[in-house]
Amino acid sequence: MSTDDCAAALTRLYEFFDNELCEADADTIRAHLAACEPCLDRFGTEEHVRALVKRCCTSARAPETLRVRVTQVTTMTVVLRED
């Protein structure tokens, strides 16, 4: 996989999680994850974090300022390094 392919997949990861992609784009992400172990690992990590947050935060709604801040932090640009 090229760094550009990984960057493109990880840039759209949150849209993928939230089912906000058209089927063709979601299929592209799925195909990339199936072929790229580092991105699949990242996907798994993000999936676990989202599940943990959901499990721990179901009883109360976060203040709007916190929700905005979390959204900002979790949608930051991911920088990939070639090793």
C-alpha cells in the first residue's frame, strides 16, 4: 500500500465508522483495510476506543463544549510516516 492510499483511507475513517460514506466509498475503505495491516490495526484501535467511550458515557450527556472539543481532537489530520 502506498502512503497516499493509507492517508486517504484514514482521512475518511470516521465517516466510515459513522456510515456517512456512499456504498462505493465504503467498499474502497473495506478493500483497503483488508489489504493493509497497519490501517486495519488503526481501524481496530479506533473501534475499541469508540466502544469504550460509548460504554462509559451512555448514562449522561456531555456538555456541548466538551462534545465540540472531542470532535475537534478526533477529527485532526493523521500524519503517516514511512519507516
